[in-house]
Amino acid sequence: MSNHWTPRAAAARAVAEVLFHHRSLTTALPKATESLDPGDHALTQEITYGVLRHSFQLEAIAKKLLKRPFKKKNGDLHGLVLGGLYQLQWMRVPPHAALSETVNATAVLKKEWARGVINAVLRRFQREQEALLEATNQQPSLRFNHPQWIIQKLQQGWPEHWERTLHANNQRPPMSLRVNLQQQSRDHYLEALCSSGIEIAPPTEPPVNIPTLITLKKGVAVTLLPNFENGAVSVQDGAPQLAAPLLDPQANERILDACAAPGGKSGHLLEYQPAIGELVALERDRVRLSLLQENMKRLGVRVTPLQGDAATTEWWDGTPFDRILLDAPCSASGVIRRNPDIKQLRRSEDIPSLVQQQSAILENCWGLLRQGGRLLYATCSIFPEENEQQIHTFLQQHPEAVVEPIQLDCGHATGAGHQLLPGECGMDGFYYACLRKPGAP
């Protein structure tokens, strides 16, 4: 048996890194795939993401089928079992291929002693699949593949939408693009995609009017996107593409992107209004700030990159900003479909500290805004305490703040802001609130 690295072995290792070592997928998956042939990356990603989307149910089934659970040092074998179960239950891989290739991956992991165990577990699942699935469907956390605390928060916050939201979180997200309208029209880029054989997804219901948005029928490598390397297009969901028109920067203004990395919204602001006087891109993490600068270079736009904490003024030169985009650190509960590891890594006790951090940043940024200026508060969360409750508290403390109404084609008006839930109009979960500081500049 060859020890050539395989997609199933790589997926097992990535899954183990998340489940046993609490590492994010953005860290675990690149490390697990570094020895893979490029053509094997798609299958590895499908298995890894699929396992983590359905991990609660899959782990419950594995627990029933394994006589003894694997220890932490053999977490990759546990990941291999979950990957095999996922293939048999959810993928169109022929069952014999899913089973044999998963068993053979034990050799790649240098743990051939587990061949018999893996084989027995997967074959038993084939025999008892219906009964095992029926048993897991009795528990909400297993049926919906979410931790109970998230289910409860959605039931409380969105009593009419919680079940649909959980279902949306477990779907594969579409690949969405943001067309750089400074380089070409959306129709022109659609023609370029068509010429490249890349298909466009059908319109959502209800349709959403975002002039820069194109959603693909199937994801492709960015290297296949026409003129990607020259900034003609960026990969970005439709929900964050709303930020630039909502902030509506004008020529010669001084703009702050308060938590800017990796730079998707900074780039869009400069595509939306190339005549911005100065765009300060603030980021606390040095590595993420470097990534932002790389992205700005690809787009061919210029920002003023600053490393600093948006909750302090240590980095500020004292000159007020005309407009501020505050995409606040949050639970990321609105983008679980793109980051299923959130369900494993996030804890309920994280939320109060995030709310406190958001409040501190919002308070500080309000002080940096000139009179007459506009602040757009945004999160990729769907938890009310990070969103409308956060803004409600702020407005109680700052009665001078003027709420500017937000009208969008889909989603939900929530007091001072607007909430998109995952899957609505095909987009991620996002919250926006727009505030103006009264007075003349």
C-alpha cells in the first residue's frame, strides 16, 4: 500500500485538528492539504466541511458504533470514521469506494492496525443506517447539527425563523463575486465568465438588487476567474457588499475602516468611490494587516494601513473622520455555513465579552467621528445582543445620535437597524445600523 497522501487522510487530520485541538479550519485545512496534489483539494475540502456541518449527528453515530472511542493521540482515526460516515450518508461517492478508500487511508496515517476497526464501523453503519439516523433525530442538537446553546439563542431571538436558519447554516454556501465597476460593467464581466465556461446561479427569490454581485452556480478556483489577479473581481458574499453603499463615502472625505482586515470592505469602498480623500484601514493584528495590504495591491487601490486597537485612540492623529465603517468583532453566527467550525469552537460564554468589546469600540469610534458624520455599525452575527440590543444601549447613552433608516430588498427591520438571516436572498447573516452625529462639520 502506497503512503502517498490522500484526500481522506488529509480531511481526517483537518477534522481532528478542529475537534481535538480547537484549531480553526483556516489554520487546519491548509496545513493538512500542503502535501496533496492540487487536484485532490476539492474532495478534501468537501469531506472536511461536510463532516463539520454534520458533526453532532456523525459523532453520535460513531459513539454508538465504536466499542471504545479513539484517544486524542488517534484523533485522526476518529476524523477518518466521521469522514467515512459522511461519505456514506451525504455524498454521491459509490459506497464501495467510500469504504475502501477510507480504510486504505489508515496506511497513509501510518496506523494500519485500525483497518479492521474502521472497516467494521462503516459496514455496520451501512447495515443499520436507517435506525441509527432515526435515533439521532430524536435530539434537537443532533437533528439540527448545532450546539444546544445556539439553538436556544435562535429560538429566543428569532422564534419564527430559528428552524429555517439552522437548516440554512448546514447548506453549502454559494460562491459570490464582487465586480469592480471601475474596471468593467457587471454585464461585461458576466460575458467574460460565460466565455470562460463558468455558469451563473439562477436569481434568488426574492431577487436582491446589488449592482456588484454575481453568484456562481458552482465554486471555482480564483485562478479561473477572468482578470482576477488584476482586481477585476473579488470573492465576497452579497451581504458585506451592502456596506459600501450604506456608508456611501463621498469624494475627498476621510474614511475609517475600523476593523479592516482582510480588506474586502476597504477595497469595495475605494471601488465604490475612487475619489475618497483618505481611507485609513485600521487592524489590531499585524499578520492580518499584511494580508489586507496584499489584497489592496491586487485591487490597485491605496489605503493608509495602521496597526492599532479600534477601542483606543493611541493610533489616532486627532483629525476626525467624515465616515466610519465599524465591522465589529463578533460571534460570526451569521456565517456558520461558510465556517462550520464555529459550531465547535464558539462557546456561549464568549458572547458577553464580545458584546463588551463591541461596545467599547463603538463608543470610541463615535468620538472619532466629526459632527455631521456617518457611522455604519456592522456584524456577521445574528444574535440580538450583538446587534439591535447593542445599538439600543448605545442610543440610550447617546440620545444625540440620529438613526438613518436602512431599506433593503430582504431581511428584517429591527428597531434602529436591519438584520439579514443566513440564506435570505442567498446571502450570509449580517446586521447593519447607520448612525449620524448631528451638527455641521
